[in-house]
Amino acid sequence: MYAERMGMLPPYLFARIDALKAKKIQGGVDVIDLGVGDPDLPTPAHVVEELCRAARDPAYHHYPSYAGMPDYRAAVAGWYRRRFGVELNPSTQVLALMGSKDGIAHVPEAFVNPGDYVLAPSPGYPVYRTSTLFAEGRVYEMPLAAENHFIPVLEDIPKKVAGAAKILFLNYPNNPTSAVTVPGFFESAVEFAREHGIIIIHDNAYSEISYDGYRAPSFLETEGAMEVAIEMHSLSKTYNMTGWRVGMAVGNEEILSGLGRVKTNVDSGVFDAVQMAAISALTGPDDCVQEACRIYQERRDVLVEGLRGLGFSVEAPRATFYVWMPVEDCMSFATRMLDEAGIVVTPGIGFGSGGDGYVRFALTRSTDRIRVALERMEAIGL
Ligand SMILES: *Cc1c(COP(=O)(O)O)cnc(C)c1O
């Protein structure tokens, strides 16, 4: 019944974990879910208020514009200027998205011919791979290794692959490894893209979630980036708005125009009332973002210290709300955690073969719950 390309999709590990978790809950287990990358904190009240106000206004009840409301695109440009010092023309260099996943899922369709390569990090956000497969492209997995600070070694990509590649996906701060970029890497990526005629898609979903004074850059701050790259961003992680489906693609006009043309044919834009609420988030006070980071940092410290106390060797992340921990066998570790301790963690292999040997903890549960999780781990001798 299904098309052949459906058979190329990797088995969706996360759906299986969800099913196992549901079974545990049904069996009466008090499951602690440290698997999901979805903030437990609420959307800031002023943003919710603005949605309610806008939703009552019939002016916003129609089809939105495809590219996004001019005021929304201007708010995005203003935020990029204030936050990163990056200048964007709102009418040509900003495109509204239904979350950054929307942009990531559709961008290969605009640029990838059957058989073209797409360079994707492994481990990495699974949509880089699946969107490539839907466009009938070939995925070249760039390993992210601890000894390279989880940065891909672009020189290791075979010349033949680089020559046949159309897109390079990058993501710093990184999910799932929580790594941040290193000085000089973005510059060398721009050079690599120029040399091989490759488009860079930088996924910056976690730029605002950082600790210990670290501030993540935009890829577009890099000299020459505007000629070869776009950046996907979203309000999901920054403002606890995962359910709202609003984000942006910014950067090179031609690349944005290709993505925009695909999207014009598959969706009809972001609900205007949601865009109004997003404007209030981007232009409003940012103490809510700082408060969220403070909360995640406290959880990070409790978890990392607890894991070290149990004998694990684990790094404290400087950004994202994930802790990426080496284990001997990620599947059996995750299975044991759920079966014996009622704790969900994500096995690294779910993010590609490069994630094998790691598990990911999400800091999206309270310090109390994290402490209970650590006690349960200790009780089962982990
Ligand atoms: C959460 C996440 C996204 C998608 O978020 P949206 O809600 O679609 O904006 C994209 N990339 C990475 C790496 C993520 O973790």
C-alpha cells in the first residue's frame, strides 16, 4: 500500500519509546520522562494574553500571507539586530515558518535532485535525514565525535561526496550532544560551502538556552554567510512555545525564495493571531528567557552532580537543555532505566549511528523529579 520511500524511513524509535512509556504508566508506574525535548515551563503570560486578544479580532481570521505578516518579519529582523547584530531586510530575508521543523522538512525539496547528497550530522535532529529521503536525496552522515568537540570534520568528507552535495545541515548549540560551536568552525564551513557550491542550513533552535554566561552566535554573524546560508530559528525553545508552531527562516534571499515557493504549495502560513503573539514575545521583556535558563541550569547542576556521584563521566552542557552521557550500550541502558527505574531517557542511536554509545537526558523536569530519578538509579545499582 505504501510508497517505496516510506520503506526508506528509519524506524521511528521515539514512537516506540512512547508506546513503552504508555504501557508503564498504564501498569501504574510513576514514570519520570527525561526523554522529551519539550519545555515543561509555560509560555510567558503576556504572549498568551496577546494571542487571546488577537484571536478575538476578526481581522486575523483569514488566510495569512505566505511569507508572514510584515510586522512579524520586522519583529524578527529587529530581534536579530538586537540579539546578534545581524541586519536583515524583513521583506526578502525573513520568512515565517510553522516552527523550524517546517523549514527543515521542506528545504531539500527546493534544492535536492534525486541522488544529490545532503550532509547531515550524526547524531543529529532526525528531520535532516528524513527530509532528504523525501526529496530522494542521499544522506551523508558526518560523525560528531567527542574528541572533535562534536564538530564535524569537513576535510574528512570525500571530495566526490562534497562535489555532489547540495545542502549542509549544521546545528549549534547542538541537539542531542549539547555542544556549542568552536572558534573558526563557522568560517571554515562558509569556505567549504563556497568551494563546493553547497547551501548551509544552520538550525539555531537553542541559541537562547545557555549557561555560565555563554552566548551562542547566529551563523549569519560569520563573514560571507549571507551568500551561502540560511538559519532556521523558532520561538519553541526560547519562549516555551513548542505547541504554537511559529518560527522563522532568515538569511540568503535566493535560498529563502526556494523554500518559500515549496511552502506556498503545501501550507497557507502561520495563523495571524499566533504571529501577533510571537511579535509580543520577540519585542517584549526577556526576563522570562533568563528565568528559564536559570531553572535549567539548576536542574543541570543537580543532574550532572548526581550522575557523577553514581560514577558516570559526564560533561555539564553550556547550552541546550540536554545532557549527553556516554554509556556502554545505549539501548540496554535506556531499556533498563525504563523497566527497572521508570525513567525515560533517549538512546543516542535514535539520532543516527553516531549517537551510539550515548544517552540523552532532557532537563525538562523539576529538580525534585530529577533527584527522585537519581535515587532510583542508585537503588537499581546503575
Ligand atoms: C526542537 C527542535 C527543532 C524544531 O522546533 P520547532 O518547534 O519546529 O521550531 C528544530 N531543530 C532542533 C535541533 C530541535 O531540537
